[in-house]
Amino acid sequence: MKKLFFFLLFFFTFVFPAACFAKIGVGVGTGEIRVEERLKSGMSYQLPVLTVLNTGDEPSDYKVSVAYHQDQEQLAPSQDWFDFSPSEFHLMPGGVKIVDIKLNLPLRTEPGDYFAYLEGHPAKTSQSGNTSIGVAAAAKLYFTVEPANIFQAIYFKIFGLWQSYNLGIKIVVGLLVVSGIAALLRKFFNIKIDVSKKAKNEKGKAKSNGEKDE
């Protein structure tokens, strides 16, 4: 009986409070990301990184996503425009994860000012079974997309793809383009030379015919 008493005393004094008061927490190391450059439709941009921290006292899985302010005046970028690397990860208490962010603007992006929250939040259930309801931390993202017609957007898309290629592919493509231009110029000058020769021959024939008539 005495052993049971001491066991219950130990359980309710140390184990039970620790289980009850263990908390899931999250923080971000960046308060605001403001892109000063005016962005172009069809282009991809590498944004500053988002630092996510486990501010709780137990391990947990975390995710990164995009959220919006209710009735915001600015345009809201789609979740599909963002690539987070990694988008999901595990953190121990006090752990930190650096998340890379890539923004991919579609060809037909509406011009204007955009706003969104880049949000880090725990998964629904932690390892100990505690649930996180409304626990999140976020950085504010501001950027502006300048007006562009569809032809400009296509140009920017091709230019963006070109920038993403490595040096070897650029050299190969460059050689192909130069070869194509050289072939066109060669063909053009050959045609021009042939035309000039033909005109000279016709002029010579006309002259000889005139001498015969005399």
C-alpha cells in the first residue's frame, strides 16, 4: 500500500504535470520580406530564406505554407506560386530550420501590389499526442508585379529559363543559334550573288544581240 502511495505521488508530482503542460511552439526569425524590385510575369525569383524555430519543449513536425489577411487590400498570390524547400520537416525543442523560397509568377500574372503571410506551423499532432490549434508564426511578404503584355511575358519566361540553364547548355544552344544565323546569311548572299550573275549575263546577251542587229 505504501509503495502504491509513493508511486501515485511520484506520478502526479512529476510525470502528469510534464505531460499536461508540455507545449508545442513555433517562431520565425524573419518578420518581414519586402521585395524592392518590381517583378515581371513569367519570371522566377529566389526570395530571402525563412527561418523556422521550435520554441516549444517537445519535438514536433512542422510545415510551411501561405496564408492571407482577411479583407486585405493587396492582391493575394496563389499557394501554387511558391516552392518551399523543405516544405515539411521535424524539429527538436530549440531546433532551427532554414527554408528556401522560390516565387514562380505565371505568364498571365495580374499586375499590382501583392501581400501574403509565409507561415510556419506545427503539424496537427506532436509525438506525445498533443494537438496544436492555431499555433503559427509568419513573416509578412510584400511584392509588386509590373504591367506586361503577353508577348513581354513570353519573352520574360524564355529569358528566365535561359538564366536557369547551366553554362554547358548555354554554350551548346549558343553554338546552334550562331550556326543557324550563319546558314541563313550564307544562303542570302548566295542568292544575291546568283541574282547579280544572272543580271550580268542577261545584260551581256542583250548587248551582243544589239551588235548583231547592227
